[in-house]
Amino acid sequence: MEEIRTTPMFQGQADLFLSDYECEKTIVCPDEKMKTLSIKSLRVCRFCKKKFGEVTFQKEAHIFPVALGNEFLISNFECDTCNHKFGSYENDLCRYLGIERTFNRTPGRKNIPNFISDNIRATKESIFDQPGAIKIEPNNGQVIFGYDEATQSRTITYKKRPYSPINVYKAILKMALCCIDKSDVKSYDLAFKFLTTTELDGKFKPCYLFGYRVPGNYDVFATLYRKRHSSLKTMTHTFILYYGSFMLQIFLPFNTDDRNHYPHFQLPIMPPLFDGSGDEKWMPHYTIQDDVSSPEKRIDEEEVIRIKVDPEHLDKIVGIDPITREVVNRRAFPSEVSGLYLVDKDFKLPISLPKAD
Ligand SMILES: [Zn+2]
């Protein structure tokens, strides 16, 4: 029996999930260019079903977005027209992920993306002449920093840029439909129609994102699970995308084998994958259960990021004048923060701090 690495708290959920589903494949990005793609003149688009000649296959079609750090995992069955359409879904997915790509310093097509929205700016900056930090500051004079006594965390409350929820679902569905076996493509005719048109929007009821934000930092990869018996009242496939601190699970819609169970589906949720650090208090930051069936844009959606601070450390904080580089010995209050720099773990301040007593 396969296992899912999770903590005791989620073991029951893992058992339930595995009683319905077994892992069909894990999809990771290769480290170098793939060499086994078919010649272009033989290609057929899996999505619009058109052949080479009717459509072109000029562009490299990435299975996971380049914006999530996928450089080499590409397919030979996505035409340029469909590729262009899916690009707009991916934009909405990136907006849903908010500041995550900047925090993770995912390079994407060009550089690490800055993140600027209505109330926040997160940009690459040097600090003490060392490049590679991310500077976070309020935009338009709004208050974004706070301190939450209950969880002993610094908080950053920021607004995402507007996005269409159903396009977020479709961006992930596109990846999933790239990952299914060729022999399953026929059973998903309606799912392809749902993906490439707006005609079936609203027809698939559990059009939800499930999952977690975990205290981890995944390079993009995914897992595809298949239900163990066709009689189970779950959907044939469920797909889980991992990126940064996100685990995002969708159920694949409209498989012909699932028709008999409609609309009384059970939706077993994958438990959060434990990072294996041995920390008994390991917990996901929060659970995601989000109805993303609407094309209506979400505007100014807020997200709160919590950065845990050891209260003992709060007492030890000192100030450094960035110009004179002198250490100012006074307690700094979280409410006074006007900007934050995120730096690498091995970052060293180029000044000597007074010795602790
Ligand atoms: Zn196509």
C-alpha cells in the first residue's frame, strides 16, 4: 500500500484519500532540454484536435508555466493558437498566486518578477551593497505591516491584482490534461471543450481549488491520481500542483466514466505533504477551499502573510542607520516598520553588532 508523507494529525485524511485514489504519475521538470519530441509535421493538437497544416506548432509549449520556473518540460501536442489562449489563463494563475513568485524569486521568462499592486511594492533591491534582496514597502501610503500578538507573527496585508477565478482553474486543468495518458484523452472530450471555450462555464459544479499553504518551498511539480474502481463516487482523476508554499488540488471534470455519479460526487482531499523536518508542530499555514467557478474578476482580494517572530528576538532587535551604518540601541516596535527586506539565509550584515550581554 502506498503512503502519503504527512503528520499524524492528517493520517486519517491520508487513509481516506488513498482508499479512493492511487498515484498514476508524478510529473517533474527535467534538468535539460527534452529530445524525444515528434517531428512537427506529424503533430495533432490535443486541445483543439487540429493537425499540423491547419494550425502551427512553432512555439515551445510548456506543460507547467515558465512563470512557475519550468524551463524544459514541454509537450508536442499543443498548437500555437491554444498556447496563446492558455497564456491568458496562466496570467490569471500568477495573479492568484499573488506575491509568491517574487518571494520565491522564480525567474520566469526574464527576471525575478517584481510585484506591484494597489497597496504594495515588492522589488529587487541591494541592501548594504549586496544585491538579491527583495524590498517590501507600502504603495500609495497605505498601511500593510502589522503584528499579530495571538500568533506572534509579523503580518503583511496586501492586495492581489485582479484575476478571473475560472481562469485559475483552467490554467491548472490545462496542466492536468497535458499529464493524462493518451488513452484517456477521448474520455475527456467535454473537459477539452470546457477548457478551450466558455460554453460549459458553470456546468461543472465542484469547480473548486482545494489544498494548502504549507511552510515549504516546492519547485514546481505535480501528481496525478486515479480512482481505484470505476464504481467509486469520486472523479476519475484528481491533480495536485505544487509550487512554492502552494499545494493546489483540482478534480478533472466531465470524464465520460463519471457521468453516472453526477452530481453526487465525493471529493477526497489530499492531505498536506509534510516536509519531513521532524518538527512535530508542523502545520499548514491555511487550508484552501475556493469556489473558482465564476469568470467575474476578483478585484482587490486581500491576503495576509504571517512571518513568525520569536518574542525573545523582538527584545533583541536593534536599529542600524543605513547611511552611517551605526547601530542605534533602541527597541523597535513592529508598528513602526515602514519596509522589510527579504534576504537569503546566508546573508551577512557587513557591520559588527554589539555583543549580546
Ligand atoms: Zn490547438
